[in-house]
Amino acid sequence: IYRNRIGNYFDMIGVTNIWKKTLLGTLMMICLLGEIIAQETPVRDRVQTLKIAYITRTLSLTTDEAEKFWPVYNAYSDDMEAIKKESRQLQRGIRGKILSMSDKELEKTLDSFMENKKQELEISLEYHDKFKGVLPVRKVMLLYKAENDFGKKILEEWRERQQNRRNN
């Protein structure tokens, strides 16, 4: 149901299939990364520092590009983090309560969650244009790939640490 609604929304605003996959993949990785780094501030700061270094290295930004790019990217990150924070609060609010919640409560929560996803997409589209305004299109694509790859690396490391904790 939601996939069709999201797909219809994409079609309405003229997003192609390749961009649908890229945007949804990026959004999912950003959400996952947000959930991981929201756990502790020192960990969040360390991960953010690693992410900045990874993106900088991957994009090979010139000094001029970096001066224009980082303020835009930081604003993007702040906007996305605010929405993800709301989503995490919604998720925490229903943990262990789903079976006892009324259909109206569940529907309200789901609608709020989907509204947050819609806002994430709108933010992504807004900043996509801004990124294209400060970087060559190839580096914009590399940015999305870098974010995705970094999210995968963080997830792999987290899983590895969880496995090590279980084994010890």
C-alpha cells in the first residue's frame, strides 16, 4: 500500500525509476545511520567526523567546492536529522504497544510516520537541486553513493560489534 502511494508521489513530481531507487536507498541508509548515531552523543560526534572525512575523500572536493558544499550539506543534515528525530520518537512511542493500541491510534501514528517520510523526500529533492548548484553532477552522484556506502560500513561495523559482544 505505502509503496504504491510513495510511487504515485514520485510519479506526480516527475521522479524517474533510477532516482526513485537512489532516493529511497539513500533515505533508508540515512534513517538507519540516524538510528545508530542517535544512541550516544560522543559516538554520534565520532561517526559524524568519520562521515565528513569519508565524503571529503570520496568527492575529492576542491577548496572552492568545499567552501560552497559544506554549508549546504550541513543544512541538509540538520533538516534531515530533525525529521528523523521525530520519526524515532514516534517509533519509541509505540514500542511494545502496537497490539494494545486502537486502530485510530495506529492510523494516526502511521500517518505521522508517512508524513515524516514525505518530508524527508521533499528535503532530499530540495537539497538535490542545491547540491547541483554547488557541485558538478558527477560529484552529486558520488555524494549519494558515498552516503550509501558509508551507511553500509557503519551497519557492518555495528553488526560486527554486536556479534563480538555476544561471543564474549
